[in-house]
Amino acid sequence: MTTYEPPPYAQPQPQGPYYPPARSRPLGVTILAILMIIEGVFLLIGSLGLFGLATLMSSQDFLDQLGQDVPGWILEMGPALFGALGVVLLIMAIVAFFLAWGFLKGKRWAWMIGVIFVILSIVSSVVSSLASLSLANLATMGLSILIPVLILVYLLLPSTKAWFTS
């Protein structure tokens, strides 16, 4: 009876190209990207509405229908003001779409801009609530700060931060 003995060395395995393990995007990052896309769509719609309003305000028929109730300076500055606001909203929509793309692709710059925007949102909520000094605004300040704080905490988690490497 013969026994089988393995070869004294392991057989070399064929070497192929090295593929690093695929990273998996955290679900929260996907949700933030979807929310940024939704925000971008609303900003785009708002921008188009302001452009339409600027066009209407330059129409004499529209101005005649407004009558004397509207101050003259609004009638004169209306098209330029609404057009400028439309451009601002359009830029914000483009930034929101790029930020969503950066979140989905794990871009480091998207994480930094996201953190900056969330901090600015928190500061803006505090300032606007304290500026009005009404009890209702102070009560809603908690909610308007809670969501950005939760997003900030989530973005600062090491597991979330690890997604944003490129």
C-alpha cells in the first residue's frame, strides 16, 4: 500500500491583476446624496420660477394689472432683482448636484463642503432664531438645529469619514 505525499512545495498560483476590495457606501451617505438631489431639483424649480417672474415683471401688461398698490421701486428693480435671485438659486442647485455626486463617489472635497454647509446651517438657524426673539421661533430653533447637528455628527463618524477617501 502506497501513501500519497504532497509535493515539498506549494504549486504557484496564477497571478492576475490586483483588485482592491470594493468599498461599500454607507446607507446614510446615500440618503444624504438623495436629499441633496431633491434639494437641487427644488432649487432649480425655484430658479426657473424667479426667471419667469423677472420676465413677467418686465411686461407692461403685467405691470398695469398690478395697479398702484405696488411701490414703484419694486416695479423698477423687480426684473433685475428676481433675475439675480434666480441666478443665485441656479448656482446653488448646481452646487447641490455636484455635492450629491461627490457624496455618491466618496470624494473628500464633498465631505469637507458638506461639513461646512451643515455648520453654516446650524449658525444660520441660531442667528435667525435669536434675531426674532419670539417664543415660537425659539421653540422651533431646537428642531431646526437638531437635524443639522445629527447630520454633522454622522459625517464626523470614523466609519462615514472612511468612505470619503478620494
